[in-house]
Amino acid sequence: MGKKELKEVVEEEAEEQEPKVSLYVSPLATPLVTDKLLARALKLIKKAVSEKKTRRGVPECTKAIRKGQQGIVFLAGDIFPMDVFAHVPTLCEEKGIYYVYVKSRHDLGAACQTRRPISLIMVMEPPDDSAYSSTYQQVVAGIKAVHPYM
């Protein structure tokens, strides 16, 4: 492999590593978290994934919500069509589960330490001795301040 070929391979890998930019945000995506609360939420997701306390995807999250499991649901605001998970916020409100929208599905995928974008993830409520219980409480307090329906 020559220097030019090696340089092209490195440039291609750099292009793949660039963060994906979301051009579309649904008009239904309220409340949308930003700034400090978004950073805390993504940190919470990382910690919960490492402890295997998450539910990913629409079918798995819907099943967990219907069974009455408690937690926080993070939805991607750039999914089109929204019909895919339009029923989830209603279910969350009925069961008293906090939910919030994140701007991009790529952000959720990155927080889960996977390259695949994720449209919906539920972080389960931690036990008191868990490593992420304090972060969980901070995010819940932030969502209560931002959320108009909870």
C-alpha cells in the first residue's frame, strides 16, 4: 500500500467518524432537550447501557411501558414518519413515565456506544445503590422543569 492509498483510507475513515447532522426535526417533538440537560441525559444513557438497564427500540420499549416498568423514555425527534412511535408519548403519560425528545437519533446511537442510530430508548429506574442513580435523579428533575405535561 502506497502513501497515497494510505492517505485516502485515513480520509475515508475520518469522513465516517464525522457526526451526522440532523436536518429534520418533527413539529411534534416537544419537549426537546438541549444544552446541559442533553449532556446529562446522554451521560445517563451511557451509564445505563454499561449496566444493561435499558430497553432499545419501539417494540421492546412499548412492551416495558405496558408492563408498568418505570424509567425515562428518550425519543429521537428526527424520525420520519412519526407514526412509527407516535403512540409512545400517550402510553407514557397514561403510566406516569417521563419522556423527552432528543434532537437526533444519531446522538442516541452514540450514547449507546453503537454506530447504529436509535429511534427510542428507555432507561430503567435504578436501584438506590446503582452507579447512575444520582445522574438519573438530576435528569428527572430537569425533565420535570422542562416538560409541560408532567
